[in-house]
Amino acid sequence: MFDASARDFYNHIEPYIWYFVAILIVPALRAHAPLRPRLMLGVVIAIFGTSDFFETEAWWTPWWLFLWKAVSLGLMAAIGLYIRRQSRNRNVAKPMANDGVK
């Protein structure tokens, strides 16, 4: 699909794309979660992106790179679920603007 030079170019910039996402996610989730889980998610995304510097052939080799990526993805999922739960709890706890009176 891509020629080798395009693939190499993407592989060189991919960690920086993840860093950009990590920076953007913190303020983007401001309405949904407190600062600590947003920062934790940003740091885990940056750590995941750093793993791209160590890719040589494929993302699953060597074994420790696969483990690094798997743990990072697991942490991202766990923090994401925590943020989702917190957001739902905040919405349930907020009283309606007119207190349910029509």
C-alpha cells in the first residue's frame, strides 16, 4: 500500500503523533474528569508513543515491546473506563436545572 519511504516517514513521526494526542487529551476531557485521571491518561499515552521508538520489524517483536504496548493499552482502557464512570456519576449527581418541575 505504501512505499518504503512513506512507511519509514510515518514510523519516524508516529511517536510524536502520540505525544500530540497525549497533550490534547488532558484539556479535552476537562468536563468529564478531574485533573489527576486526565494527566494519568496523558502520561500513559505518551509512554505508549515512546514504545514506537523501539520498533524494528513489527510492533509485537521483541516480546518486551509487545508487553510494553499491551500494558499501556490495558492502562489506557482502565483509565478510560474510570473517566467514563466518573462522568456518568457526575451527570447523575447533578440536579436538573428546573429541579424536574415543569
